[in-house]
Amino acid sequence: MTPARKHARSAPRPRAPVPLSARAILTVDLAALRANWARLNQTSGRAECAGVIKADAYGLGLAPIARALTNEGCKTFFVATVDEGRAAREVQPGATIYVLDGLLPGAEAHYAGFDLRPVLSGLAEVRDWAAYGRARGHRLPAAIHIDTGINRLGMPDYEVELLAAEPGLLDAIDVTLVMSHLACADEPKNPMNAVQRDRFETLRAKLPPAPASLANSGGMFLGPAYHFDLVRPGIALYGGRAHEGAPNPMQTVVRLAARILQVREVPPGATIGYGATYKVARHSRIATIGCGYADGFLRALSVATGEAGPVGYVDDYPVPIVGRVSMDFITVDVTDVPAELIHRGTWVEVMGERVTVDDLTDRAGTIGYELLSRLSSRVYRVYEE
Ligand SMILES: *Cc1c(COP(=O)(O)O)cnc(C)c1O
């Protein structure tokens, strides 16, 4: 992949001041985030471009991410939970905020009190929200979620029919969005995408007209036929890949770097780390850095003898990960790096433009969403403007 911003290549160490006590830092490039939103906003044409900031903005920090997106022009946000919605409301008093969970029974006041719009996923939720609005004397805004094949959340077609047959019910709600969610948007060739789009057209036509939304990041890149009135990108905002096996046009938003805590010389045949799974073939210098799976660096990225594993970087020098990733540490082979660069405190970048979130998760057998959303609060965070 071509790096979007070349200057970061030789600058794995943080550009902003960090406390001397910080052993690992996560740098979130808010300018790259804003550029990604602007690009998606352009891609979406006339459709409004929202921002999905659930799960603490995919692990990157809800408040700073929401502020940066707002400054770029984003007006509508999606969160998963009421608590996330409340956190988003605190930083964005004027934004439209949808809660993807739907409506929890009896919790209406928790939504209305913070001007949160539930994404109503079933007839029972619609009835509850309508009744709550009636009791308060005005129609409350909400989205209607139609299931078009993912069979997770959303109204199945028979519920859409029932809803359509009971117009008084929707009269009691201010339906600001009708939406559905694609199951296979990351696979552009999957015929399921067109099937879901067609079902969405058919089902939403049974309901009173309202703005419509179908596309997540992957859905956006399927083309304008999937954009409708509002698009809901998440992962692409954060620099992740939206389509499997395709080039990723988004800028890198996150970099993870950790400091060398100790360097040691080991003779040929020595083994490194838990399980003694990695044996060095030559006289080597091994550096232990302050980041492990408790920081969110996946244990599945461990490297045994003979395996090609991920590399980190000291300046422009690649340093292969060797041995198991443990709770607090990663070990890297720094034998081929000029000795003057390697000392206690040297920064090693383990994730960024050169080794992307997707590179790492492809190897670990998971997806960028999981790695990002599980980055730990133990890692010191720096937000670059
Ligand atoms: C998480 C989510 C999104 C965003 O998906 P990405 O693949 O991250 O772009 C959009 N819509 C719904 C309903 C979601 O749950």
C-alpha cells in the first residue's frame, strides 16, 4: 500500500511531547481522520455522510473523534449504546445521535432526556416509543430499522407489513430515518448486497416516505445505488479497509509505538520468551518493548522459529517480532539496526502506515475492527491536530 503521508515514514516516534513515564503511545491523527471523513463525504455525493462512533469511536476515543468530525462538518452520529449516546451528547449538544441498540424496555426517558434517537428494531419498540411520545404530548424522533437479510437486529418483513397496516402507530413517531444494514458489504462481488438493496427498496416503500440509509463503509464503496439519503461509515473513517482484498484509499489514523525497556545480546541457539518457541540462528540483539496483549496488541501475532511475522520499525529500520507476545511485552530482533539507535527508551513503531491495522489483523486471523476496539486504556494517547 502506498503511504498517504510520506513524512510519517521516518517519524515513528511521537511528534507531540509525551510523559517520560509513557511506555506505549497510541497516536491518533485527527487531521487524517478529518481528511477521511471529507473524502467519504465527497464519495457520498448528495447523501449525508454521518459518522459511526460506537465502542468509544472504535477504541480511539469518542470525545476527541466526535469533536474532530463535527469540525469537519459531520452532523449525525451513530453509537451502539445509551451510555455512548450520553457521552456523545455531552460533547455534541447540537448533533443528531442515533442509538443502534434500539430501545431497551422501560428506558425511554434515558433516550429522550439526552435527545437520543433510538434505531427501533421491532414492532414492540415502535409501540413503546409511540406510547412514550403520546404520553408526553409530542412525536419523538427515531429511526426505523428494517432487516433485509442479516437477521441480527431490525424488523423482519412481516413486521414491516404489520406496521404498514397500522398507520396510526407511525403517526405518533417522527420517523427521521429508515435504515437497514448489509451483511456482506466488505465483499463487493457478493450477490447478497444487491439482494439486500432490492429488499430494502421494496420494504421501505411500504412505509411513509422518510430519508433512507443502507451503507456502512463497505456499502459506500459499492456505488451510488447504495448511498440513498445518508451513509454510515465507521471503519473507513479510522483508516481501516472497507473491502476485503482491495486497495485501501483511506489515510492512516492510528499509530502504536512502544519504548525499548531493555536490550540483550543472545548467542546462537538461545530461545526467546514464553514457551521458548523462537530460537535465534545467529548471535542476536533482542529488544524488549513495553507493549503486550494487555495493551491490545494481539497475542496471535506471536512468532515462532521459521515463521514470517510482523515487523516493527526503529526509524526506517525494520525490526522483526520474535517469540510470543506476552501480557506486557513484545520482543523484537534489532541485530541489523545501527547500535547507536538502540538503547533504553528508543521508540519502536509496531502499527502505523508501514504495518497497518489490516496487515496485522490479516495475519492474526481477525479484522481491524477488533484490534482497534480492543486497544487498551493503558496505552497513553496523543491526539494530533
Ligand atoms: C457498525 C455499524 C456501521 C459502521 O460499519 P463500518 O463497517 O465500520 O463502516 C454502520 N451501520 C451499522 C448498523 C453498524 O452497526
